[in-house]
Amino acid sequence: MSLVIGIVVLFLSFVFYKYFRYAKYMQKQLRNIPAPAGLPIVGHVLYFTNPKEILNDLIKMARDHDGFLKFHFFQVYTILVADAEKIEKILGTTRILHKSLEYNHFERWLGTGLLTSEPEKWRKTRKMLTPTFHFQILEQFIDIYNSASRVLVDKLLKKADGKKFDVYPDVTLCTLDVICETAMGTSVNAQRHSNSVYVKSVQIMNEIIRTRLFSPLKRFDFVYYLSPEYRMEKKALATIHGYTMSVIKKRKRELELNGNLIQDCNGENKKRLAFLDLLLQCELDGKPLTNEEIREEVDTFMFEGHDTTASAIAFSLHCLAENPHAQDQAVKELLEIFTSKDEHITYAHLQQMKYLEKVMKEVLRLYPSVPMFGRQLEEDSEFEGEIIPKGVTLTIFPYGMHRDAKLYPDPEKFDPERFTLENQNKRNPFGYVPFSAGPRNCIGQRFAMLEMKTTLSNLIRNFEILPAEGYKPVLVPNVILKSLNGVEICLKERNF
């Protein structure tokens, strides 16, 4: 027994020796990078225990340290970057392409799809997928955007009584309908059947990942595996993966029988291809994708294109409610484009919505759907005159940078005119990164902008969007930017 105890003591002594040696090395290497006061060993964990205060605290600290400061959690170091020129050096290079450790939380859900894959696979997959986001492909999806947003309009007509309500759940189900049909060519009718097991499973996975990101202990797998959330995750993923795989197998059989023809709801053949159909035709390293590889990319597209777009649309409605002048300008533009509130939207219509696009860009400045994201250094790198060691995470902070008064005077003011061509050309292009930037930017940003335009233009034509008295969003940096108290607005039917 004493021998066993001795071995355990020796092992723990070795672990602590390596830990404190590594800690000392990191402290020395990063000594010239400023940091807020922290605690021994646990570091800055306490700064991240209250989600409601995180964003404001980080903005203040970023301003105090010129948009460049360090944190550590149990000697795992991250450097927060909220300065456009510094962000350009990170996102503008092909040397820093590894995603940060936080993305490991997505692996059981998304596998090694485009979002989470290592650079070598990412390069091949990105090249393979880029043609699937060509404007001629995206143009085929406009009917889907239209159909889903018209269902949303019908639902909201029942709430257009001038009383405040949380619009976020309705918008989320709308974007889920869009992403299911565009990604998989199948409809889950989420807006009409919000209690479906699949819809609930997607919502559960988003919540579990949020919980892990803000739990100092559950970030570690060996702790998380003992938690009830892990059991919930396994059940949710069985549903999500099972559904996706069943759709993949069904589409393979249909394509073998019918070629590229897809039947619409009336049983008539149409040549509109879903993202899944395009993947079934793709090759990687000269070989067709396996069902599992297709599943990973479809699930990645589902995750990236669902809640992100819902967040952007919901906050757009909030901003339009709070800024009636901007709403009036948007209405004026739509009156010049359409003859009625029910006129079907086409790709040509969307190209004419110049002012609405500026509104959307300003919304994404103030409320970027992804408020922060990380890159992992895989080798020692020179940065800002310092050698940053391998293993450090560089956390890009769009939410903070977009509120930098040097880039955006009076940054809290909602002003779509910041996005005239003239004003955009005055700024560093890396000073606006709601879809990231550089080689590993968001491949689906045009998809998202077209969906936003379609949905918002349908809503604006049908409703006067009014502010909810006493409402102010309580923002938290979940995986996606969310408001703890929902996104409340009031609606009245519009005479368009």
C-alpha cells in the first residue's frame, strides 16, 4: 500500500512540477502584454462567471489596453484582440488558421466539418464547397426564404396588436425552416411544429455548448462526462445525427432514381438543388464523400446558418423599432421597389435594397452574431514585437472593436450611413468583421445576407415595428450573441 501511495505522490509531484514550470515559462514569455489583476493558479476565471457583465467588462478592459491584453485560466492563456490593425495581422495571414480549443466542444456534433477542421483538411474542403455558394445557386434559395418568411408574417399577424412580445423564438423557427430546406432539401415545418424532437434537440445542443463555455469546470471533458448535460447531449446528438443520416440515405436513393430532379410540394419536378445534393456530387481527394463526411458538412451548415441569422434578424427588428427614421427610410425604399406587401421577392429586388443593406450592416456592427472567436497558435509567432508562444489563443473580439470610437465615432449610435461606400473606404476593412475576414472567413455570408434581406423586407412591408416600453436587451456572449430577456418589440399591421 505504501508503495502505491509513493508512486501516486511521485506522479502528482511530477505533474505539479511540469505545470508550474510551464506556468513560469508562459509568464516570462508574455510578461510585456498587459493583463487585469488575477488570482494564483485559476487566473481570471472570476471575470467570466457573470455572463451579463462579460461584454461590457471586456470592452472597458480592451479600451484601457489599446485592444490587446491577456487572460489565463489555469495557465491556459488567451490574448484578447479588439484593434483593427492587430486583427488584420491575425486574420489576414494564412499562418494562423487553427481554431481555438473552445471549438473542440463542437466536435461530437459537427465532426471535422468546415467550421472545426484543421487547416490541411479545411483548405481542401473550402475549395470543394466554394462553388456551392455561387450566386446562381443562392438565387435558387430565394423561393425558400420567401416561403418561410411568409409563414412568419402569418404567425406574427396574430401578435400585431401593439402589445410587446419576444420575437426571437418566432424568428429562430423561421431560420430553422430555411436552413433545413436549403441544407437538406427537406422541411421540418419548425414554425408550425415547434415541439418536434429534432427542433428541440438542436436547441438543446446550442444550450449545452453555451453552458460549457462559461463553466470553468465543465470546459474539461473529464468533468463534463460526469454531468447530466453530457447525457442530454448524447440523446440530442442521436436524434440530430439520425435525422441527417436518414435524409442523406433517402436523397441518395432518390438521385439514383431521378437524377438531379427534386419534387416540390405539388409533386412537380424542379431542378433546385439543396446543399446536400451538391455535396453528393462533390469529391475530396478524387473520391466521393462518405455519408459521415456529408453529415458533418450538412450539420455544420445547419449550425452556422440557423441561430446566427436568427440573431441578426431579431436584433434588426429591435434596431428598426428603436430608430423610426431608419425604418421610414427602409419603407420608402421598399415602396419604390414593390407595388404591394404581398409581391413575391426576386433576386433582382434584393439587389435594389441598398438602404436596407446598410441597415443590416449597422445592426451587425452593434450586434455581431458571433461576438468573439478564437485562433490557436501552433508555433511560436512574432506579434507586436513580442514572441507569442505556441498554444496561446488569440481571441478576436468583434463586439468590442465595432464599438471603438476611433473607427466609429459615437459608436453606440445606430447610423446606417456609416456604410455608404465613401465611409467604408475610410476604414480599415478588418475594422468590420461580423463574418470574420481573411482566408478563413464565413463561406455563407452571402447566403445569410440574402435571407436577412428577404425576411426583413417581408416583415417591414407588413408591419410597423414599434419599441417595447422599458425594454433593453441584456446581452450575453453565448456561442451566438443572445439577449437574456429576449428581443421584445411591438407590431401593428402596416398599410403598405
